[in-house]
Amino acid sequence: MKMFYNAIIIGAGVAGNRVAEILSKKGLRVLVVEEHLKVGLPKKCTGLVSQRIKEILPNLDEEIFLNEIRVGSFIFGDKTFELRPKTKLYVIDRVKLDHFLFERASSNGAEYKFGERFTRAKVLNDRVIVETTKGRYEGDILIGADGAFSTVAKNFGLFEEGEFFIGLQSTVKGNYEKDRMEIWFGEDIAPNFFAWVVPLDSKNARVGLATKKNTLLYLKKFMRKRTKTFVEPDTCGIIKFGLIKKTVSNRVLLVGDAAMQVKPFTGGGIIYSLIASEVASLSILKAFKNKNYTEKFLTRNYEKIWREKLESGIRRGLMLRKIFYSFSDISIYIWFSVIPYFKTILENIDYDLL
Ligand SMILES: Cc1cc2nc3c(=O)[nH]c(=O)nc-3n(C[C@H](O)[C@H](O)[C@H](O)COP(=O)(O)OP(=O)(O)OC[C@H]3O[C@@H](n4cnc5c(N)ncnc54)[C@H](O)[C@@H]3O)c2cc1C
């Protein structure tokens, strides 16, 4: 007999696994379809998150936390200013985070299909029919947690280009101050974005940057300048952001990068994905209880609520980007002379609202 699922999730990233974990815990029949063969791989993240991760996932294994960052050095040309944020920042093992959520979802009974790619779906009155490269599945609702180039979003006319950058990162040996990350700005470093050095300990750091094009060339140049070496990248991904118009339609919902739930200034998406995944899961549980999967219901119970939580942060980040990157390098140089006077304000800022 063909299995009917309550929720079919495309993508086993942080968003897909978190939704799978919550729904399966409540007894829903959940299927997750992932095009890659292993959870968390290939690697696509630096793993820098605020302490909010411990509030959202209080039972996270300690081994997921690799390092704690207490100081940020912001560098432009020969100017540097330093911030010591009041709240903690952690460097986490992103692969292990995805695994942690996957294992919990699996042990709750969520079913996973790896090496299988979503191709298209059709919504009928009483169900959604999902096709992949290997099969055909039916369910109550389809969740697009399939990242920046979401095929689910494209299938249902929800896809938006947004603004996107290609991110590349290597793990580089050297001598680092364990609790100090570096953020480098400048047209010659990473136009309209930045380069980062995020230590894992005093001997290893994640060194990367994001640009719209020629990313590898910029990375080589930056690494030679900063670390006097070049190490092949081990992490690659798309950073896409903007304010999406719509994230639901009948029996369909987008979450995570697929819904552009990403901080525009820093490109961080883990915390926003986790927050939105919880809202999505609660709305699906409510839809299941009410047997109502209409766009109207999902708008009221998912879209409206995630926007209340995240939209002001996204808008603030977009505005900050617009102001910051509209200046020429010379003006940014002047900013770097002035910004230290706002040190106290900046140190008290909520990292998740940038
Ligand atoms: C270089 C880089 C560094 C970053 N650093 C940070 C950081 O330090 N902190 C932070 O908070 N965020 C960071 N981010 C952003 C963060 O990685 C994302 O916001 C986060 O991964 C979003 O999770 P997600 O589950 O929505 O999407 P993803 O993690 O992209 O997961 C989507 C999943 O869907 C699968 N998929 C896609 N299409 C299909 C299909 N058709 N069929 C089946 N499966 C499919 C993919 O294989 C993937 O596993 C970084 C991003 C990059 C690129």
C-alpha cells in the first residue's frame, strides 16, 4: 500500500531537519527528501551563531560548540576597530548540528530518502503529489526547505532572485587569537561583502569571503595577504537575501534559505531558519488539527508570524547594507575613523538583528 505522509519536506539542512524533528515528535508521518547522500555535506557554512542557539535548542550536545568568540576586529585598509559584544558568539560544527536534528527526527520516526532530488509537485484539493528523481509521494502538505535556489519555490511561482553572493571558505592552519574574529572590508577584498577569519582554536581558522563573481580569485588574494598561504576551499555555498513577497500557497510552505530568512548584513541564516522552522511546524500542526491547508490559513498562521519575528531584522540589515556599501572606499575609510565613537552602542547590539 502506498504510504501517505502528513508532511513532505524537501531538503535536509538545518530548516528541513528542524521541521522534521518537531512534526515527527508530535506523531505526524514525515518524509524528508534530500538530493545529497549525507546529512550536512557538502559543507556550506562558517557556523558562527549567537547564544540564542542555546535558547532555541537547549539540549544541543556540547561537542557541537567548537569555540567562543569574544572580540571582533573590523579591518579596512590600515584602520582597525575592535568590538567586544555583550552577548556571546559561538563557532559551531554545522555538520554536527544538522546531524543532531536529523538523528532526533529519525528516532521520532521521520523517514529520509537520500540521493533523491525533488523535481515537481502538483496540488489537488485533498493532497499534494510530489515527484522526485526516484519516486512519487503523496501528502497533506509540502515544505520547501531546499535552500537558496529552491525548486519548490520555483514550482509554485514563489521564487525570487533576491541579492546573492557566492561564499567560499578554507580551513587554514596558523597562529590565531582564539577568541578574536576578523572581518575585512574593501573593494579589493570582497566587493559589497566582506572576508572573515573565524578561529576554531589558536592553530586553525575558517577563512573565507563572499563575492558576486571571481570568488576563488578574491579568496586566493585574501589568503595570501592574511595567512601568507593558499589552502583549497572546503566549504562553498550561496548567500542569498532580500524581503520575499510570499512564502506560502495552498498546501505549500517555504522555510529557511528557500524563504530568504537570512540576515542581509552578515549573511547568517542558522538562527533565522531555526526560528522560522518552529513557527512553520506549529502552523502545520494547527493545519493538521483543523484539516485546513489553504493559503489563507498558512498566511495567517505561518507567514504573518515569521514576519512579525524576523522582518524588522531583515529590513534593518538591508538598510544597513544600502548605506554602508553605497559609500566609496574613501568614505568607508572615514567611517572607520568615526565608528569607534559608537562603540558602546555597537557592543550592545543584538547580533541577530544585523
Ligand atoms: C560560505 C557560507 C558561510 C555561512 N556562514 C554562516 C554562519 O557563520 N552563520 C550562519 O548563521 N549562517 C551562515 N551561512 C548561511 C547558512 O549556511 C544558511 O542560511 C543555512 O544553511 C540555511 O539552512 P537551510 O536548511 O534553509 O538550507 P540549506 O542548509 O542550504 O539546506 C537545503 C538542503 O536542500 C537540499 N536540496 C536543494 N534542492 C533540493 C532538491 N531539489 N531536492 C532535494 N534536496 C534538495 C540541499 O542539498 C540542502 O541539503 C553561511 C552560508 C555560506 C554559503
